[in-house]
Amino acid sequence: MVSARRSFEGTLPIATMSRLCGMLASTDGLLQFELDFGRDELGISYVDVRARASLTLVCQRTLEPFVLPVAVDTRLGLIRQERDEAGLPPDCEPLLVAEDGRLNPADVIEDELLLALPLIPVNPDSSLPDEVTGHDPDSAGEGHSESPFAVLRELKK
């Protein structure tokens, strides 16, 4: 595929990616992908991976599901031994392939989507519940206490 500079594009059901499904609240939907194989000007074999999916995660702030659009656009340098990583350009992530040079494109796409997921998913539209923040919107302005430094001011006298 590298020598022929092959390109692939298509869609995959999210439900077929078992490792990714373990991180999701829902496995519905499809992901779109593009893979472009080739060699750069230094002769290094690579695969460009582009994938887009709307993944349903559980917000760790509200414990409610939310949809996170995930986009991956990365270049992976194909290496056969770990020591070959040093020869990769800085914009190229290493991908260790088997001795026979084969790789499973679906596994590569799944790996990149897993790496793109946030460590702690939080819905950007969420806010902390009032019980946690201690803020009661009904009592705005009521019971407003003095500054915590007021006690220190009294001790200083």
C-alpha cells in the first residue's frame, strides 16, 4: 500500500470497535475515515489518518450522556523496530508494524480515536449543581457572610 501510494476512505460502524465502545455511553452511529499511504521525501513510510465521529460519552461532572465531535488528523510513521522511531520527523507519530508489514486499518483508526478522547469527559455546556457549588440562586444576596479575612483583622487588633 505504501509503494502504490494507496488511499482508502469510507465509514465504519462505531459498534464494531470493541475497545472504543467500552469508553462510550452509546455505540450508535458511524465514523468517517480516510487513510493515505505513502513515502515522504526522506523515504520514510507513513499513513495519514483522518477520522471524524460523533461519540456519546458520559460527562463526569453531571453523569449525563453528551455527544462529543471527535476529529483525528495525524501522520503515523510506519516502523518495524522501536529504535527506528528516532529517524522519524517531528510531526510524525510512530506506528510499530509487524515484521510482515501488515496492519489492520480499523485497529489503527480505533487507536487514534481512543487517543483523541479526553481523559475526563466533561460536557462543555454543563455546570456544577448548586449543591456542589454552595450557591443557591433563590437566596441571592441573603446570608452573605463577611470576608474570611475579617477574622484575621479582628485577631490583629
